[in-house]
Amino acid sequence: MAHQEHIQQWLEEEKTAHIKGWDFSHIADRYEEAQDLPWSYRETVCKYLTPDAMLLDMDTGGGEFLLSLHHPWKNTCATEGFPPNVRLCRETLLPLGIDFREADCGKALPYGDNCFDVVINRHGNFQAEEIFRVLKPGGVFITEQVGAENDRDLAQMLLPAPIAPPFPEQYLNIASEKFRKAGFSLLEADEAFRPIRFRDVGALVWFAHIIEWEFPGFSVMDSLDQLLQLQAVLEKDGVIEGRIHRFLLVARKT
């Protein structure tokens, strides 16, 4: 394929880079990540979640994972702050009887004290003190987080100028200390670095626009030299590879 055809394809990916909920099906067969983490977030949540538990899912996205748990709706609450996802949650969660509320989870949570047995949070914001406040005594917080070094090498390959990490404190040791100081005991903690692989440059273009906080200001035309270099890497190696950073933390309110 000539360079001009590649560029046209990348521009088309740039135009279509929108998402509903947290749905990556557009590039599902063109990239892979987090295939072999040393933990399963789902299994971890299910280990602590009983049918009678009051559950809060913070930053639920479009509610996809939450709904897959099939927890009794009357015992289920959720928050989300991203406007397109808020609309989606109002359409899908509220009619089921789930207590959904719009909220920025990096600030105060819109629930009273001692409400929940389990609070879960996958890749969302949180304040340890707020989680402590809304959990019942003995309640458990479970989170899988994106670490500070996530996709950093991809950003360096893709962007024309170096950028600072968007969340420089996102390390397991820093999060663990925050929860200890807030009054939690740690039940589980793990951290991992794993490959992320793209099988075509267009999938990476789409991905970079969706994860815009990791690739700020990215555009095809501004990064054209970098994209052409990555196309050469792809043709040589069959894949473009970077590295993801994740950590898991399970903490109990004491």
C-alpha cells in the first residue's frame, strides 16, 4: 500500500474515533492488551461480593462490567462523570432500579456515611478518605488501576515532542500508603507490566484519540513522520508493541 493510501486510512480512523461507554470492539481484532495479568479483576470482585451486599461501582463507564456481575439491582449503585457515559447510564441503569448518580469520583461521593459493603473501581478516580466514609465498618474496596507508566513508550513513539506522564503518582506503593493513612488494612496488592500490541497503525491512531489524556494533542498530520516510521516497524516486525502498567488493590475499612 502506498504512503498516501495509509495516510487516508489513518485520517478515516481519526474521524471515527468516538466511543460509547467503554467499547473497544472497533479495534478488538487489531490489538491486544492485558491478556496475562497475574490477577482477574472479575474473580477478585466476585470473591468479596455476596448477594445481600450493598455495592457501589465508581466510574462505571457505560455500566458494562457492572451489569455483567448480575448483582441484585436493588443492592446496586453506580456513579459516572463523563457526560456521554452519564447519558448512557441513565438510559440503561436507572430503568433497572440501579441507583445511578452523576459524580466526579475524584471529589465527594453523593452518598451518605456507612452505606456500602463493597465499593469497586476499575480505572477510575477515587479519594481514599471518601471511600472510607461511604463504606460500612469491615467493608471492602477493590480497585484495578492504570499505572503512571502506562503506554508511555507508545506516546514517545507517536507524539512529535516529549510529554509529562498524566498521572505521575499512579503507583501501587503510593496508593497503598494513602489507604493505610485513611484507616484501611490491605488485603491484596499486586502490580504488573505487560505488552500491548497493535497489528495495524490505524488501530493505534484510533486508540490514541480515545485515550486522549495519554496522547494529548495527537493528530495524524502533526505526527505523520512518526506514523510512517511506525508503519515501517509494522511491515518489518508484524506488530507495534508497547507496555501497559496496572495495579490491583483490595483494602478493608477497619
